[in-house]
Amino acid sequence: MNLRPATRDDLTVIAELFGSVEEAVNGRPSRLDAAAVDGWLHTISFETNTWLFEEKGEVVAGGFAQCFGRRGNCAGAVRPSAWGRGLGAQLVETIEARLGAEGAGRVHSWTVAGDAGAAELLAGRGYREARRFWEMAIELDGNTPEPPVRVEPFAAEEVEAFHAALEESFADHWEHEPEAFDTWWARQRRRDNFDPSLWFVIRDGDEIAGVARCEARPPAGWVGALGVRSAWRGRGYGRALLQHSFREFQLRGYTRAALGVDAANATGATQLYESVGMHAEQGNVVWEKALP
């Protein structure tokens, strides 16, 4: 067994590895791709905070981790053909050691909902379920109505205001970590599918009231972040941003739209997404543990 750090050349391999777990748990093909993995890892130190286990040239397990202040965030996967060999426990031990060395006081570990083996492993090591998230999607059939309010393209000169609107919109979300503009902007521009022509705003005079940061993950369009500032909530702006995004995805030839959402989101986001025809395709569980 060979253990090595991942590189950016491994994004497709990592997607296939984690997708193999999704397929085994959900009983259907995974839609996970390199663009999604790029989103997971674009702030990760590959050399120190990613791990791939290889056997006979095949990646059979892997994981990644990083710290946000005193909170560690991580995920790992073991190929179903290698279940029962202790690789999951080895991954957890490796990740915990790394996060502990970086000063984490607690750790969040992500798993696919319904993965009984992962749940048993983590519960046995002192983790508890802390939160659930949904991956939601809709098949685009050309019937998305035009939004009732004006949604406009993002303008490059307002990038700092766009970022500020996102920060304000997500300030009360679970475990939100504020991010300085310069760090956020540099991170966006490093992404392989960086495309601000898929960023949209709703304005109220000189103010940005709501924003959507979308991206291409063919054959789907992905709503990476959608937020409405608190003073403008309750006016249908979130729905309008979704409708505009869906229509733009279709113009670009995408056949579906998808996003991730906190199942316990206090703003009613899940209900909003259901009301425009989206449905939950997969659940993900966040497990939490205090580190010594």
C-alpha cells in the first residue's frame, strides 16, 4: 500500500473514489465530477492536507482536511471493494492528527447520509451527528418563468460590493467563517471553472440587494451561493435569482441545475428550492468531535 498526497491532476480520480461510495450507498450512478472536487479542495494544501492510498496502481482510499480557525473540516472515502480492511480508521486517525497539529479544537467530518459503515466508525470514535445538508436538483425543461423583478449581470467594478453582499447574506448561517475580500477574490480566480458571466445581482438603486454566484458543471449549472441581504428578504428576490439562473443555464445548453443547502437553514432556503421544483437527490451528514 502506497500513501501519497494528492495533486491537482488527481481531481478526476478523487471524484471517482468518492463517487464510488455514493453509488454503493444510494444505489445509483454518482454525478460527482472534477469541478465539484475542485470546489472542495481549492483552499487545501495538497502536499500536507490530502492523502491517497494506492494499491496496485488503484486509489482505494483518500481524504482531505483543513482548519478554519479552531474548527477542522474534513472528509474521507474508502472504495467499497476495500471496505472492512481498516482503511477508514487509518484515514480518521491521520486526519485527526493533522488537524490537531494545526490547532483544531474540534473537527467536522462529512459523510454520505445512509453510509452505515462510516456512521459506525465515527460514532465509535466519539463523533456525534451535528448537521445535515441536501444536494438538490431540477431537470430543466424550458418552462422556467421569467423572474418578476430585474436580475442583472455582475459588473466587475462592483466585485467588492458583491462579496460584501454574500458575507452579509451568510452571516447568520451555521458555522459561517467570514472571509476577507482579497482572500475570497484570489480563491475565486484560481478555480478551473471561474466564470463571472454566471454571477447575477438584484439592485435596489445603488445597493446590491441579492446575489447569485453560479458556475458550470456540464451538463448541469451549479448555484454555488445565493443570498439576499436581510433588509430585502421576503420580497421574492431569492426565487427571482433562481429563476434567472435556471434560464441562463438553459441558454447555455445545460439540462439540469443543482445546489447544496443546509437542511436546517433558518431562512427557509430548502422550502424555497422545493417551491421552484427542486428535489433532494442526496443527503450529507456532518459529524462533530472535540479534539484533545
